[in-house]
Amino acid sequence: MRTIDWKNERIVLIDQTLLPGTFKVVDIDTVDELIDAIKRLAVRGAPALGVAGALGVALAARNGDDVPAAADKLSKARPTAVNLSWGVNQVLAKLDQGTDAMVETAKHILEGDVRRHSDLGRRGAQWLVDNVGPRINVHTHCNAGALACVEWGTALGVVRALQERDALGHVYLDETRPLLQGARLTAWELRQMGVEHTVVVDSAGATVLARGLVQAVLVGADRIAANGDVVNKIGTYPLALAAARANVPFLVAAPESTVDMATPDGASVEIEIRDAAEVLGDHTPDGSAALNFAFDVTPADLVTAIITDERIIDAKPLG
Ligand code: MRU
């Protein structure tokens, strides 16, 4: 089952808020329903958001909506992952050619996602085998798997490709507070794949690295700035600092659509700040405040290499 798909002239997607307990596929008939699904993270992860943006504009055209207005609303549903507005703009560019052209472009982006990420995964696995060794334990953060794309995954696509060539050891994954995309979604995917894995709390990442339990850190990205700064789920930056201290390669796996040459550096990226209620609850006293950053910026000098569907960008030589 694909994370997101186009069937019978509408969007279908897995509601990721219910995993791992419940596997439910929802039909999306309107752009407002899609925006709601994006905001509540029923569909999430940068490449999946790119596909959602593209299919959303096609849906607006099919429904006879004001397409530019719908495209604008969709682009603004979440601010940080550049893929969302990338997907929206790819389809909006066909506005003059009519609805069928817009639907075809969206479907092309959907199908392309699968091929792009399997290429990326194999390239990443090859890099690791060449530069790190024949059997590799990996640390990952958040969910950069099939659920964040259409079918294959970025960082977890590399894990999948390592498994294919029998080069994968153990996977450690951060639970990824506050919404637990690691503990809920990555652990669920690794179970499906039959990969041995261990969930650790986010603050244990440095200890996993310091104890030599992994030979590489592999994460996805929501936006890569022109200077190589990487914006990804909150908690990625401390993991990169710990990896540098432990002299463990820190790899970023992302499609070319995540590379944003129009953004000079990480400091220029709008970081989504989500509702404090996602952090506060019965475990915090009444009246406490929370600042719920959803993403952070890893400076380029902490990134060993960026693996895309087209190339490997060596940001920093291995020490
Ligand atoms: O808030 P989310 O779940 O959309 O954040 C997702 C991430 O940060 C992923 O690591 C990133 O989108 C890369 S997914 C291939």
C-alpha cells in the first residue's frame, strides 16, 4: 500500500496519526480535507508532502475550484518542508494547459517518487559500504521511511538497500519527541521489514554514538539550503554534534526537490512552531509554557555527505 495515491479521481492516504495501532486509509475529496490532513500530520514527511501538494492542485482542478487560490492555501499548510510548495508549483505551472495536463503532471510526480527513492537508497548503501564497511549499524531520527514518501523512503530507503545487500547490522532510532514519528512510525516500518532495531529516547543519541554502537547516522531533510545547511526534525542538530564528536559519519538522504537553491542558509528558513499542547499535558503543571519547535538547522560543516536521487554531495571529508 502506498502512503499516498490517486485513485478514482481523488486522493487516498494512510492516516499516520493512528499508527502503529490502527491502519486506516482515508479518502480525500477536497483541498480543505487535504490541508487538514497535512496540518494534523495524517500525511507528513517532506517527499510525501511534495506529492500531496501536487495531487492537491490536481484535485482542485478536477473539482472546478479556483486553482491559484487553492494552490496558495496548500503551500502554506506547513512552512518548513520546501517539497510542499515545490509539488504545488510543478502542477500549477500547467494551469494554462488545462485540468488533464495538471492531473497528468501530478501523477508523474507520484510515480517518479518511487523510482527516485529506490535510486537514492542504493546510492546511499553503496557509499556506506565503500566508505564505512561491509556491515553497518545505523542510527536514525524521526521517520524518513516509506511513510514519509510514496513507497520506499529516503534515510530508511538506504537502510532498506543495505538490508537488500546483506550489509545491515542493527538500527537504533530516536523516539522523536513530541509526536513520536520514530517510536511509532519508523519502528513500525522496521518491524514490517524484519529489521532488528532498538528505540532510544532522544537524549540517548549521544550515548549511543559515544559507546560506538553505530557506524553511521542517517537522516532525511525537509529543506537543504544553498550553503548545505540541513533543516530536519527537531533533535537532528544535537545528533550531528554528537556524531562529529564520535567521528561517526553523518549522512543526509533527500531527493533533489528538497534542495532549495533559493534559500541561502538554514537561518533563512521558517521553522514551524507547533501547538504547545503537543508538549504539555498531565505530566506538566498547569500554567507551564512550551516552545514547540518542529525542526532545527544542522550547519553544513557537520554533514559528511548529502545523498540525493541524482548525486552525492560530499560536504565534509571523513576525519
Ligand atoms: O513533522 P514531520 O513528521 O513531517 O517531519 C518529518 C521529518 O523531519 C523527516 O525527517 C523529513 O521530512 C525527511 S522525510 C524523508
